[in-house]
Amino acid sequence: MSEQQVYEPRVVAFLCKWCSSAGSDLAGVSRIQYPANATPITVPCTGAISPMYIMSAFNKGADGVLVSGCHIGDCHYIEGNYLARRKMQLIMELLEFIGVEPNRFRMSWVSAAEGAKFAQVITDFVNDLKPLGPQEKLKKAEHS
Amino acid sequence: MINVQDIRDTARDLLAKGEVRAVIGYRRGSRGMLAEPAFITSPEQADELVWDPTCFHNLSLYLVHDRKFLDHIRKNPGAPVAIIAKGCDARSIVVLLQEHYFKREDVYIIGVSCEGTGVLDERKLAPHLNGAQASNAAFDGDDFVFTTAEGEKRLQAREVMADRCLECRIPFPKEHNAVFGEDKAGRQMEAPFAALTRFEEQGSGERWDFWSHHFDRCIRCFACRSVCPMCYCDECVVDSITFPVTTETTAEDKANRVRWIERSAVRSENITYLMTRAMHLAGRCTDCGECERACPVNVPIRLLNNKMEREAREQFGFEPGASIGGPSLVASFLDSDPGDFIR
Amino acid sequence: MEKILNKKHIDDWIAALDSWDILGPVLEDGIWAYQPVSGAVRLDHPNTRQSPKGLAFPQREIFFKFEQIKGEAPRLTQVVPDEQRHAVFGVRPCDGRGVPRMDLVFTDHVEDNYYQARRKNVAYVGLACNKPPGPNCFCLSVGGSPVSTDGLDVQMTDLGDRYFVKAVTETGKGLMTAAGKLFAEPSAADQKQVEQVHADAVAHPQRAVRNVEAVPAKLKASFKSPLWQELARACIGCGICTFLCPTCHCFDINDEVQSKAPLKGIRVRTWDNCQFPDFTMHSSGHNPRENTGARLRQRVAHKFQYFPENFGMPQCTGCGRCVSECPVGIDIVAVVNKVVENAG
Ligand code: SF4
Ligand code: SF4
Ligand code: SF4
Ligand code: SF4
Ligand code: SF4
Ligand code: FES
């Protein structure tokens, strides 16, 4: 590691198993280059993501949280992603409301076939997170 | 003007005829002018009921308590319970009905209109009384009249009313079995979400300074949750009572236990609690103001709920507590919901 | 030691206590709270929203940190409260009387090291109540008084343009001698005035628990009374009454994990509260205090029966916080009086 340690944001990515999770696998097997900053957490559907997960990820030190699921019309459970769209918008607004940088939360639709898009989403997110530096606002304090 | 005698007569009548098994209302407490919740079960007690600017409590919480208690003793409700409800309180009842918490026939709503005013914010009153204590508070047209040792003190209600009442759009309980007072819709004294709008004029940095300060101050007494009729979960995310700790429980087990929010009342945990609560109330909070009133350290909780209420209204055209049959905010969607924030 | 301090010298006194962290009543966000102050202390506050109990018994106390690397022995590092001394100004007599009650709890049977470590570094500089500052004060009826010095290190009495300052303990003497030059000897007129002010303070009408000596027996006889549930009907089970109380001391101990690999975290003590429904909840789901009535009974009987039985004094000091701040009007004075009356 160089003397000036480069800041690498940690992203927690909640990925729907029917699409974005498979999309991330595809990005991998296709050997598309993208930053390795994301810790994927596979969920059965974006509709199953509680806003609590988002808060909890930030609480445990995530610098950014990504929610990614099936395109509108493609949800395996028909309407899960419609419900997620509402809920995620609300938590996004609330985070911004209390003064958390809007770029710390992101949502995307990535299908199983969109390996390249997945790589792009992660790349963009990491690039947008870098100038923000570590997320300290919502994070549990360490006790030294 | 509502004549409290009419409310008493209705309560007495309902109890005498056995049409309800109890009336939940307000009575004079032991603390100066303040009203307190009353649970009356016999017609003779009806005369205890009061109606004044200190009737701030959202009594629909006690419908929830009642339901929980009946479930606990596995008893059918039988006759309904009557409840005195202001506009915002009645909307809470509508949300509970919408969520099938109990049935419409289990409750008899005695609606009271706030007419030209609303309820008192005690915090605003104190400076007007210069240390004196009021022993009584009464509605009088657009005024509140307080009785103190030094005599009568008349104040324009709008000077000392709760913010939510100043901004209230519907100071009338649309859903009711009986109702007292006129429907003075449009008597609103401040624009809807006025306090929220003022707050949001600040930049992101100032907003964080404000909230981090208040998140640090919360003592996690959970009064905001306990006083809220919508916070009816048997087990709240902040309690972890279903995790049995025995002598066999290893450190590993404990470490792996899902704990969303630690017990320590520190910023990170308080944030997670208060933000989650705001999310859980989105589309359900009817701005009855009880959480903020109950908070012993004045955390401005109402702003969070208000923010959700306004987003629901502006983004999704959703109005909490508007109709029993309607969908709930987060269990429904429209094709037209905004999605441009999604990549 | 009894002295006179001109009001304009209070800031100089505080400045002279440079080895102490000074706290005083500050009005912020609409409530009075003890906060760090540096000069410009004004003691014209009603009682603070929270009692000063947190100085010796903070809402959160970290006991130790733990770390376990697989295959190695667990490592525990004790966290010791720092040695900084705190002097808190403007403590009302009822809160002063809370101090010896907390001391009993954390000294009897077991010495609580964390409490002791903090407690020995706190000095309570009291302010007599020339007139009860709150509508729900009832110190006189629970053995206290608006001019009590119990638990205080120094007692100040407001005499208009000056304070009558009295050292109650050695620590108090130390605080005063640290700025000896600022204090003057009280004249005979000062003595007379302070006596008068104290007499007036005590004569001021207050709310009252009736015949407090008889209360324990009556409460004991009322354990099964249905009145409890009736009186607690409106209780919402929030923690306000106990979190704000100067003598409530219940706590919970938890391990808070901060990282899983390696396993790392802290063991913390946090305030807990007998009014929370899950306070007595067993793992099985059974709850021996299953309703608000049983929980209110616990709070009241602890203050007015169990504590007197164990220590010979009511635990409640009559500060009135739980009465004033209960969101639904549960009033310990009215509750005790009603239960006692009902017990016949
Ligand atoms: S918010 Fe509206 S309905 Fe509720 S008390 Fe105030 S004025 Fe009445
Ligand atoms: S916000 Fe206020 S009422 Fe809610 S838990 Fe925190 S201190 Fe208690
Ligand atoms: S209870 Fe007594 S000591 Fe406490 S503030 Fe009131 S008058 Fe003062
Ligand atoms: S008595 Fe009042 S303050 Fe105490 S738990 Fe019950 S409702 Fe809360
Ligand atoms: S029980 Fe209530 S009045 Fe008594 S000391 Fe505690 S808070 Fe004060
Ligand atoms: S199944 Fe992928 S979002 Fe619902």
C-alpha cells in the first residue's frame, strides 16, 4: 500500500436474486472490470427490503447503500419492485432531510442479462462516493 | 361552540342503554388545568367528562390497548367502546380500521370538532402566564381562557395553539357516529407543512447540525412510541425480547443475534430508532402531535413525520386516514409513481 | 462554614474552581438541563427536566471492552471512569436528597465500583428553594424540605443581591476556600434574613402525600387491590417517570457487538425502567408484571414501601418530575393518597 492510503468506500449492495444478483455474476464471469467495493447481500426481491436494512447498513459503517432489482414489469413477484420504488424513495428523502449526502444512497434496475450495466452502476456509485469520504454520520462509534 | 353537557348526555345515554361498554374521554386530572384520559363505564360518571384546550391526548391509543387486552384474555369485545375523537384522532382511528386492527362496529366515535381553534401547546403558554399556574382552561370562540390565582387570562388561541393545529387542514372528525361542533374546514391559520417548509429552507449542513444535535439528546424513553396509536406492534424493532438467553447461549450466538438497535442511547442508535419509526409511520401518522408533546426533552419528532406526510402527499397523492377502504401507503403503488431517481 | 457571596462574584468563584468541570442549569431547546458552563451562571431556574443523577450514574456506562480472536483466549479491557471532578451548581434540595438514596443502593450489599468512581468526583452545590419552583413539588411531605442540605456539599440561599453560602461537607468547604477572598462573613442581619427566607420557604404551601409514615403498611395491605389497574389505566408504559427521577436506578446490562470477525464489542450498563412492559418479560413469554397496574404498583411501592422497609426512608424525594412530565397525568401524589385512603 502506498503511503497515502487511497480511500475506498464500502458499499452494501442489496441485490435481488432474480436479476441484479445474477447480473453481478454475469459481470464477473464476463470479466468486466469494476471496483470491488461492494458487499453484496442477496434478497429474494427488492420488495422484501425493509428501510431498516438501509439504516442498519449505515449504522454498521457502510459508506454507501445500493438497492438493485428487476426492471419495472419484470419483478418475479409481479409488484415487489413497485412497492420498493415507493419505500426507497421515502427513505431516500428522509436521509436527505436529516442532512445525509444524497449520493450515499442509490437504487438501480439491473436485469440478469445486464452485466455491463451492473459494472457501470457500481463504478459510478463508487466514483460518486469517493469525494464524500467515509460516512461518519450514521455510523456506530468505535470505542477506543 | 361545543357544550360539554351535550357530550356528557351522549355518553350517559350510550352507557345507560348498554350500547357501549365504556366511554373513553377526558376528565379533569389532579394537575392544575390539565385534562387526563378518562375511562367511564357507568352513566353516573358521565358528568366527569370535560372538553377543553388541554384535551390533547389522542385517545385512540386506548382502543389499541383495549384490543390488546381483550386478545390477551381471549375475550370477544361484545359491545363497542365509545371514544371522544378530534379530527386528527378520528383519522388515526380510520388508519387503524384500514389496517383491520379492529372492526368499525367495535368502536363508537363521538367526534368533536376543533372548530376555530385546536389544542394548547403548554410550552407556548408558559411565557404568557409569568410563572402563574392555570387551574382551568376553556374554549371561547377564537380565544382560550385560563383561570389563574391572579384572575382570568384570555389569549388568542392561535398564540398558544399547537403548531399542528395551526396547520391543520381538517379540524373535523369526518368519520364519526355522533359529532359535536361545526365543521370549519378552511379555518387553517398557517399553510400546511409551514413549520416543515421553514425548516427545509436550510441547507443540508444546517439540517445535519440540527438533527445530530437532537439525535444526541434523545434519552430513548420511547414515550414517542408508547403514546402513538400507530406504534401498536407487539414487539418493536428496538425490543429484542424474543431472543432467549440461557446459560448455554454462547458469545457467538449473542454476536449473531439480529439486533437492529442497541440499548445505548447514543447518536447512531437513536438515529436508527427515530428514522425507522418515521418510516413505519409514513402514510399512517395523522399528525396528532402526541409524540412530540410526550417527548420529555423536546426532540422535534413531528418534523420527521411531517416530512413523510408531505412526501406521501406530493409524490403519491396519498392522504393518511382519509378513508377506511383505501389502500395503505407502502402496501400500494401507482404506475405513475416517480422512478427517475432510479438508475 | 457560612459566608456571603455577592451575586456578581459567582462567576469569579466558578473561575477559581479551575480543577473542576462546572455544570449549571442551562435553558436549551425549551428545557432546563445541567450543562457545562464557564462563568455567567444564573441560578434562577425552576428544577431541571432531568435530575443530576446521571453524573454518578450515567444513562450508559461502559464496563469493559472484549475481543476474541478464534483460538485465542478472550481479551477483556476494563473501562474506568475518568477522574475529572465535576461540581454541579443549582441542585435543588430534593435532588440533593436523591444522592444519599442512590449511594445506599450502590453501596449496600455490593459496592458498585463504577458508581463509586464517579460519585466521589461529584460535588453538589445546592440552591435552596425560597419558594417551590414547580406546581408539583411535595418535598415537605416525604421528609424533605425546600431548604434541606441532605446530600449537598454546599447550600446556597438567594438573598436578593447576594447568596448565603453554607458548606455542608468537607468537599464543600474546599470549594469555598478555593475562592476564599470572594466570600464575606455574614452579618447578624444576613443570618436573620436567611432564617426568615428559610422559614418562609418551609411555610409555602405544597402538594402533599398524606401521613407518609403510615404509607408502607397501607401499600402492603393493598398489594392485590384492583385500584392499581384502575389508576394505571392510562399509563402508556413510557420511561419518562423513572428516567427523570432522581432516585430511580434500575439498569440493564448488554453486550454490544461492534464487529464479528474478530469478535469485538463492549459490555454496557444502560438505564432500564420498571414501567417498560418488557422489563420483567421472561424468555418464555411469561410476564409476572403483566399489566400497567402491576407496573405502577411496583414503582410506587418501591418508592414508598420497599425502600422504607429496607432503608428506613421513602425513596421518593418529592421533586414532582414524574407528576409534571407524565404525558397522561399519572400522579404519584394522587396515586399514593388514593391507595392509602382506599386501604382504610
Ligand atoms: S390537528 Fe386539527 S383536528 Fe387535531 S387537534 Fe389540532 S385542530 Fe383539532
Ligand atoms: S424522541 Fe423523545 S420521546 Fe422519543 S425516545 Fe427520544 S427522548 Fe423519548
Ligand atoms: S420538591 Fe422541594 S426541594 Fe424540590 S424543587 Fe420543589 S420545593 Fe425545591
Ligand atoms: S406513569 Fe406516565 S410517565 Fe410513567 S410510564 Fe406511565 S405514562 Fe409514562
Ligand atoms: S418518584 Fe417522582 S416525585 Fe418522587 S423523586 Fe421520583 S420523580 Fe421525583
Ligand atoms: S423479484 Fe427482482 S425486484 Fe422483485
